[in-house]
Amino acid sequence: MIEDLQELEDKAIAELQEAQTEDQILSIRTKYLGRKGLLTGLLRNISQVPDAQKPLFGKRCNEVKELLSARIEEKLLYQFQQKKEDALIKEKIDVTLPGRAVKYGRIHPVVQVNMEICSILASYGFSVVEGPEVELDYYNFEALNIPKDHPARDMQDTFYIEEGIVLRTHTSPVQVRVMEKIKPPVRILSPGKVYRRDSDISHTPMFHQIEGLLVEERVTFGDLKGILTAFLKKVFGDDTKLRFRPSFFPFTEPSAEVDIICVMCKGKGCRVCSHSGWLEILGAGMVDPEVFKFVDYDYEKYNGFAFGLGLERIAMLKYGISDIRLFFENDNRFLKQF
Ligand code: DAH
């Protein structure tokens, strides 16, 4: 039995010397020292050892066990360090190599138009404010004098989050939020995302609008016309012809829509303007006293005008883009052109 023990030790050491990988070392450990391992097996047969030799046999067993354990640990550690060194050599970074060129993006055309419009209107004293995109029905509809049975409230047109909460369908609710907080004079602009259940070549479920609001004493429709005319000529060029058409919005009275002469055909009539020669560019009007009532403004003393426009539409007309979906594909070949 003692000779068996010596043989086992020699074999184990030889195998350990041959072992190359962590897996191999671990399986040697199991093979000799595991619960069903060879050394454990020998120990279990101690009853067959003559009594006189038992103490010596037991002692040797422990020695072999300690020796093998130590050798195995040593080899594992060595293996681990070797692996680390290999990785350090393999993964070495040559810091003297030249860097990769950074590709620059562009400012998105919608953002460009937004910045341009905001800076023009800022020069007339309008300041930029923001409102939430997830909006209460109260601000999006109710306080803008849009009654419960108005078609805009239809599930077909509006994304409802839950009863009483919508994704805002326009930036007009910011008017109400601002007027609730500050007293006249008010001159604000509110750009942002709006959402409608619409998707085709000229509609996307999310697009951008800018809302403008001016409230002071003795504001007239002439002021509205004056400011919007000056503003649109700055955006589309001094010789752009405009027309104001009567229209209807629940939150303005009277209301108007503003058209510019078609940027494609200069008024002759083409596909873009549906052969009318004109393009609708924004909605506007004198703030309806009903809206002032919601925010506790003295509608005998103050009046004002509001307007709203779609940024994608302006960018499409300004740059001659025919498909609104191009704005949302993030194709650098498209974006690079602006
Ligand atoms: N909120 C309107 C829309 O989304 C646009 C609009 C029209 C805004 C007239 C106004 C306004 O402030 O006076 O269609």
C-alpha cells in the first residue's frame, strides 16, 4: 500500500507537469484529490494495511495530499499569471498610431429652421418657453375653447395616454400654461414636438410646431398682419408675396390662415400648390376672449394675437423637399445637404 501511494504521487506529479490548461489542472485535482479520487480511495482501504504500518500509512497519505494540493495551487497560479501576461502582450495598444477621423454630423434642417425662426422673432421681443409633450386634455383642448364634441378630439386624430391625458396635438396649450403664470404683456414663442395619428408622404405621427403669442393692451389685427408679414419675408425672402385668408380656429376670433406664393412655380400653379399658386404656411388670429376667461385675464382690457406653424412644412418649402419622412430617417447623405 505504501508503494501504491508513492506510485500515485509520482504519476500525479508527472501528469501535472504535462498539463497545459486550467481545465486539465482542475481535472487532475478531481482525479486524485476529489471525493471519489484515487488518493481518497487508497485512504478508504486503510483497513487492509497491517496495524503496525497504519500510522505511517496515514501520515504518508496526508503528506501526499498536501504536496499535491500545493503543487496544483502553484500550477494554477502560474497558469493564471501566464494568461494575464499573454493578454497584456496581445492586447497592447500602440498609442503612437494615428487616430480615426471623427465624422461630423450636421444641424438637422428642422432644427436650423427652428433656430432661424426663433432668432427672427426674438428680435421682435418674443422669448422662448417650453411646455410638456404629454399634456392634459384641459390644456390641449378645453382651455383653448375646443369643445368636447370637436372632431380634433377624435381617437382617430389624437393619441390618448389615458382619459384626460393626451400627447399634445399642437403647441397651442403652452399659451394657456404661460398665461396662467404671468400677467400681460406677454410675448412668447414655443417650439416643440407635437403628435397626431397621421402618416403619409406629407404627414408623420410626430412633427414640430412653433406657437407664438402676444398679449398687450390695444393690440389689433393690423399688428398681427404687420409682424407676421415682416417675419415671413425674413424667412422666405423680401419679395415673397403673402395673403391672409379668413379661417376658423376655436381659440382665435377672427382667425386667418396665411399663404405664401408657391415657392416652386411662383404662383403659376403646379403639383406642389395643387395648381392654386399658393401655399398655406400658418394659422393665426386674435385670441378669443373665451380663452382669456380660462386664465383670468381681463378681456376688456387686454387683447392679443396668436399664431402656429409647422416646422417641417416650412423646411420642406424653403429647401424644396418633397417627402416629409426624409427628416426622420437620419440619412447623413440627406442631412449633409443643408
Ligand atoms: N394650433 C393650430 C394647429 O395646430 C395652429 C394655430 C392656429 C395656432 C391658429 C394658433 C392660431 O395660435 O392662432 O393647427
